[in-house]
Amino acid sequence: MATIKDVAKKAGLSVSTVSRYLNKHPYISEDKRQRIQAAMDELHYRPSTVATQLRSKKGKTIGILVSRIVNPFFSQLVDAIEKCAKAKGYSVLVMQTYDDRNAEINMLEMLKQHVISGLIMCSIEGEPHEIEAYQEFGPIILCNEEIPGSSLPQLYTDQAAASFEAVDYLINKGYKKIAYCTGGTLTVGGHGNSRTEGFERAINQHGLPMKIDWIFKQVHTIQDGQQVARKMLALPEESRPDAVFTSSDEVAIGILKEYIQAGKHVPADLAIIGFDNQPFTDVLAVPLTTIAQPVEALGQESTNLLIAKLEERSYSIDQSQLHLTLIKRESA
């Protein structure tokens, strides 16, 4: 018995295009309609009622992949994507990876099995070529992630430049012993690689030291930030950093909290810069200097692009909306 994949191969089209045809999607060219119908006739393919109903449901569902929804940045991003999708008649299915590669594969398999029609990946765990292979089953968009040279459509901001600006700002204010916190592992192509690049460029340009005791990997939460602060405070006073650039506001808040509880003063004893400009960062005991991300624009543009691909329309990303801004407050 012929399958939808057989029809797609015979017609020289993707499975997702055939699926949209079967679901009576309006955005399919007449040429493709004729090719699909001819392939169906030749293969004697007749979709079952149940399969058609499943495709109909799938055809209006978008997958969203994030590392942790509890991270306010990701919760805001998912909210922006869902609002945009809902306005265009689509629903969303959200999955968290918790940095687990297998969870990412599970979501990609949902695309292959037509549970979802397209996927917006806001975090990446696997190898680019593995993810790219799933494009056969539907469009995949990278949101706030960058893979140089990949065939995957990507929306991202210049995090390296923003990180350089933040660290350069600290250095110009007189700080010379700067610590760094990243959610990644410092491996090439890993999490936070662009931010690490900006940090290192600023440090090297000014000829400042970069000590192993001042570099903290795989830190994500407020609790992680508190642990980082304890490690820094455990160093001899003359060996402690005088500033820290963090990969997230949550980590920055944990450091700030621990320093205040230890009777230290921010920024006198430690200047702190976060990343994301989460809504509460300006109402802390010491308002946080941070980098604002265009969360709404990232969510809207990635959703618009994905839906355009699903509906086989062209779409030009509005790059003017994808800028990062250093927000200067009292913590640095």
C-alpha cells in the first residue's frame, strides 16, 4: 500500500507539501496540486479518514523547543510566538529539553510523524546535520540561535558585539579583574559561544588577565549564581574579581543576592552585568545593568517566517527590530 512519503517522492515534493494538499491548504501552486494528484492516481493512494483528520490537526500546530520554560526569557519568547501564531490561526506545542539531546530528537520525531507541521527551535543540543535532515518533513526555524554555514533558516542577534560592548563598558569604568559566567561548556559551537567570543575579544583587546578561577561554566539559575558568588568570596581578597559579566539575569541576581547577604556592596565590591533585561531587573535592591533582547520581535519574526514557509509564501525578516541594547543601571 502506498504511503504519503511514496506520493511525495513520486511527485518530487516534500511530505509536508503533500500533507498540506491533502488538508486542502490554500497556499499550494496549481502545478504542485497537479503533480500530487497525478502521483496519487498512479500509486492508487487514498488517504484514510482518520489520517486526514490527524493531518488537519497537525497542519495548524507549530512546535516550540526551549531549554527551560522557567527561564523568564524563554517564557516571554514562547508567549510572543504563541500570540503571533494564534493570530494567524495556528496553535503551539511546547517542549523543554533541559539540555538533553534526546528530548530534542523526540520533538524532531514529532515533525517526522506529522504531529506538528513546523518547528521553532529556541535552543540546540544536537549536531547541525542531524537537525537539517528533518527539514524533509517540514520547516525548521532557529530562533535566537546561530549555526554558521547551516541550511537552517536562522533569526539571531549580534550577541558577540553586545557582549563585547558590556565588557568594554566595565573596563572603561576601571574594572580590571572580570569574571565570566556562561550557560555553556566553552566548547566550540556550544551554548553561549557568541557571548564568550565577545567577552574574550574585549579582555584580549585590553590585555587583561583571564584566570580559571574567574570562569564559571554551565550556570543557569539564581541558585547557580549564588554558588558562583560563594566561590568568588572564598578566594583570597586580593584574588577576587572586581566585576562579573553573566550570561543571564538569573545568574546575576543570584550573585547579587549572595554578595548583599555577605555584607558586600555592589558595585563597590563587585560590579555585575546580566543578560536579557528581564522585567524585574530594575526593581532589585541594586537595579541590574544588563543587555536587553528584542524578545517580542524574535518571537514574531520567527513565527511569521515559519508560517510563510508552511504556506509557501516568501517573507523578509525585519532585521531592524533585532538589536541588543546595553541598559546601564546601578549594579555596574
